[in-house]
Amino acid sequence: MNSDMSYADILIATLCLTAVIVVGVSILMLHVVKLFVKESLNPTPFASPEEKARKLRLEVEAKALIKPKPALINRLMGLRPISEEKDLVMEHEFDGITELNNPTPGWFMVLFYGSIIFAVVYFLNYEVFGFGPNQEQEYVAETEQAALDKEAFLLNPANAKSAVNENNMVLSTDQAVLTAGAALYASRCTPCHGEHGEGIVGPNLTDEYWIHGGDVKDVFKTIKYGVPEKGMIAWEKSLSAQQISDITNYVMSLQGTNPAGAKAAQGDKQK
Ligand code: HEC
């Protein structure tokens, strides 16, 4: 009983499967027939050899129209390839010489527009919005700073020493100063003023008579600026202010020493 049922079942299943396959194949066949009918009524055209050749030619022409990208250096310099020269020739020519209408080089345009933009930014910055000081304000600020620096320099006692001049010179009889002055005098002044200041070409420095004043400030000034037209050297070029001050003190210490062979008095008596 069980096996009978089983046979019937298998049979039914097989039949069902066959039916499904037949239906599927029939649908497929229907599609094929439909396509066949459609193609035979209105066939899709194939490209003829001429058409193929034409298509190829068009493709080649289109490719030729795409210009190769010029090199960066050529773009910057505004150079056009020689093959384009015929496009650049301008209307007029003379004696067979023609003019090319070359484009302005890229680097020039960058500079040109760059400077315009720079000028606008500069103008807005300094003249309109006033970010940061302009030339004039910078100049004023620097001058003010220089004045402050100078004041500080002169106020510093260490610097004041080297800043001795004909206005602030004070007489000193300090032995160290006189020794330093004597050494400088011996090496620089003796040829003209004598070993003891008695005077040779230059005047006697030991008497009370002076051509250019016998005050310590006058003497400092004479030594510093010299009397070039009379042969007295301007010592400021080769001696420091301090050295001139030392020599001045030494020269002042020679007053009244009355050395042997003293030159006759020149100038006016110092009161
Ligand atoms: C090349 C020669 C020469 C040398 C070097 C020279 N003098 Fe004189 N000096 C003269 C002459 C010349 C005069 C006179 C200028 C005049 O007639 O106006 C003079 C004038 C002076 C006076 C002014 C005198 C016065 O009567 O007013 C002084 C001060 C003086 N010399 C100091 C010195 C000292 C200090 C040195 C060395 C650092 C020196 N001289 C080196 C030639 C020299």
C-alpha cells in the first residue's frame, strides 16, 4: 500500500516537473519567435565598410583638433609653437618683413597684475586702515628713539668719559693723567713743539702767551681741530677724546716751566 502510494506520488511529481519545464521552454520559444518576427519586419542595420571607414576618419580628425598642452616654461614665457606662426602674422608687412602678434608673456602679466594688487593692499593698509606705521611715522619713531638713546649714552658715566669735549673739559692735575698725557706728547708733539714744550716750528707751549687762547677748553679745542693752514694737525682724527684731554692736561702742566731754548712768545698774554 505504502509503495503504491509512493509510485503514484513519483509519477505525479515527474509529470508536474515536466509540465513546468514545458511551460518555461514555451515562454522562451515565444520570445525567440517574437524577436525573429520583429527583426525580419524591421531589421537593425549593420555598419557598411564605407561607414566604418568614415567613422575612423572622423575619430582621427577629432584627435588632431585637440591641441597638445604647451610646456610650463612656454606658457610662462608666452611662447607659441612655430607651427602656429601663420596665425600670429599681422596684416602689415614691409620688404617681406612681417610682424607677429605674440601674446604678452605670462610672467609679465603676473608682475603687472601682481603690482596692481600689491598697490591696492598697500594703500588700504597704510593710508586707509592704518595698520602699522607708515614711512613718516616710522621715521619720527626712529628719530625719537635715537634721541633717547643719545641721552642715555651721555648719562652713562662710563660713556661720559669718552665724550669729553671742548665744552665740558675740566683741568686735572692727576698724576696718572699727566703721565699718560706726557707719553702721548712725547710721541706726537715733540717734533714741532720741542721735548719740553719750548717750541720749534710750533709755538712755545710753556709761556703765558697763546695764539688760540690759553684756557684749558681753548687748548683742547686747538689740539682737537688743529690749525691746518698753519701746520698744526687736527688730532681728533688720530686720537680719542680722552687722549686729547690727557695731552691738554699735560700741556697745561707745562705752564711756567721755562725750559732751555724757549721760543719767543707768540700771541696774546693769557689773563
Ligand atoms: C707738524 C707740526 C706740529 C705738530 C706735530 C704739532 N703741532 Fe701744535 N702747532 C703747530 C703749529 C705750526 C702751531 C701754530 C699754529 C698757528 O700759528 O696758528 C701749533 C699750535 C699749537 C697749539 C696752540 C698754541 C697757541 O699759542 O695757541 C697747541 C696747544 C698745540 N699746537 C699743541 C700741540 C700738541 C698737544 C701736539 C701733539 C699732539 C701738537 N701740537 C703737534 C705745529 C705742530
